[in-house]
Amino acid sequence: RKEITLPKKQEVGELPVKDIQSSGLLVIEGTVSPYGVVLWRKATHKLVTSDNKIYFLKGNRKSLDSLNYHQVKVTGKLISPAASKYPIIQINIIEALS
């Protein structure tokens, strides 16, 4: 018999973002808007920062819907691979600023 070795699963890396605190949490401010319905997508909303950087948000859909088009402060953890075009943030805390 021939043995088959599978490649090791790559670990999810974190993007270098200047707002990361020592606890590994990311704190970002921006405007929440709906992302739309995309099958198999974890995120339901997107966050656009003042410098037009886009992050996808994963969290409670009803809470995010109530904050659509509002300025918010999001505290969470990056759950997307480092090479992804738009990072996905798992929300821990979301605060309305406007």
C-alpha cells in the first residue's frame, strides 16, 4: 500500500492592523451597511471606515440590521485568512456612535 499524506491545514493569520490591542481584539469605527444575500457567506453586513477600507461583519443579524447606515465602533476578532481581500470580523461588541 502507498501512504498518502495530506497537507497541513493552514492557520488563520491576522492582518496587520494598527488598531489591534494587546488582547488580540480589533477596534474599528465606520458605517454599517447590508452586504446582501450571498450563499455560504458567513458575513451579513459590511463596515466601511473613513479611509474607505471595507470589512465584513459576522454577528447578530437583527442587531446589525438595526444599525444599518449608522456610524459604529466595532470590537471583535479577525476570522478570515490573511490573504483575503475583505477581512471578516466576528463581532464581540458593537456600539452606535450616531
